[in-house]
Amino acid sequence: MTFDGRNGTRGARQPGGPLIKIANKLTMGRIRRKAGALLILTTIGRKSGQERQSPLRWFPAGDTNAEGWLIVASAGGGAQNPAWYYNLKANPDQAWVELGDQKVAVTAEQLHGAEHEAAWQRITTEAAQFAGYQTKTDRDIPVIKLTPRA
């Protein structure tokens, strides 16, 4: 499937700036020491070609991690998709997930239609703040499935 998430015309202020970079580095250190509700997504920058890392909330794509992980391009309900979304769009087969001491190469796919709706329902049931993010913006928030590569 294609990555077709469009930016909106309204939304919350998107996270960014030097403070969020410091917080992300601290968070990534904790994620590497102990797997939990967050993972580290490594993408290849679509413009720079450099590795970029983002700590993200994840949800199981199935009954086991072997089936992959779901992540949400919410940007806190901002009008634009996060930068990592565009990096995945440009390079869906050049991404990695870190959960604790486990590092897995993944392929990214944006969910559409019934798959998106089912995933969105599971995500918002488990983490209600994502439903709140959707109310802040007029864009459809993409859900991305990360599937382990062989």
C-alpha cells in the first residue's frame, strides 16, 4: 500500500525544538535499557540520507512481536505528519526498530480502509490520547505497520 497521509490545515502545536531533542535522547537511553511501551524507530532521512531516531509509542500488530508493530503518525494532533513519516514514505525498507536490547530490521506499510479502522479502534481503546489527537487536526492520522524483514 502507499503512503498517502496528507497534511491538514489546522492542528495542535507540533513537538519540536531543542528541549524535545534532549528529552528524546534521555528517553531513548531508557528504552535501550528496558523494553516497554516505547520503541526507537530508526529511519533514513529522505533529504539527508542520514539515520534519524525517534522514540514512539507502539502497539502490537498481532498476537506476537513476530507479526510486527503499529505506530501512529499523530505528531500530537499537529497539522503536519511527523518527519519520520516522510522518511518511511521515501525509504519503507530502510528502517529499524529497537525494543530494549533487540534491534530488528523492518518494512513499513501505511494501513488503509478496514485495516486502518480496526487498528485505530485497538489503539484508541488502549491509549485514549490518540483519539484526542484526531480531534485537534483535520488530517487523517496515519497508522503504520512495521513488519520484521527476513
